[in-house]
Amino acid sequence: MKCIFTLACLLVLTHTIHCEYEDTMFMDEMIKCAKEMGISADQLKEALENKNDEKLSCVNACAMKHLGTLSDGKIQKDKIFEVIDKYADKIKDVDKLKVAVTSCADEVSSSGDMPECQLARKFTTCIEHHLKE
């Protein structure tokens, strides 16, 4: 997936947020998670095209857990900031992204306990909203 690299690609791999580099690390995790969940490559492709798909939310949650950005039902802001700092030279607006991550992680955590798939979807939607502003 070619695109202007944003952390959101690393977190949620959607077609509305575009990156300039091949995000193979996250895609590898997405594929592993899809296989673990019994989701075929075609089903994953379809879920990516329909980003509100529950399957994609669960695959995202799984990939985030594998990468350490989701743990114990909580978004791990510090881990996300490590990734942002690691790829800062490829990120269009680091400050805007950090504000979005902080705001969205806080918003999701203030929503109370929820299944990880729902948490990943809510976080993804929030990040997309903030980055479009």
C-alpha cells in the first residue's frame, strides 16, 4: 500500500489515510491476524474496502495487540508515540498526529470498558476524523 506515512497506517490500515511507504510490518500483522481468525485474503480485502466492517475492526485490534499499541483493553499512547518518533521524518505533521492520538486514546478510555474490536473501531474512526480536520 503506497501512501503519505501517518501513524494511522500503522494503527489501522485504511484506504482513507494514505502512506508514502510500504507498511509491511502492519500488513504482515493484519495478515497473521486474519489467518488466526479464519478470514481469507479475499475477505480481508473486502473488509479493507468496507472499513466499517466488524471483521476489519477485530483484525485491527489483533494487529494493534501484536504491535503493543493495544494492551489490556487500552490504547498504549507511549508505544504509539515511540512509533511516531521512529518514523517522524516520514510523517507529514507529527504534532497534529500526536494531538490526535492523545485526544482519541483519552476519548476511547473515557468511554468505559468495551470489547477490543469496538475499541479499535472507535479509535480508528477518531484518528481519521482528527486527521481530516
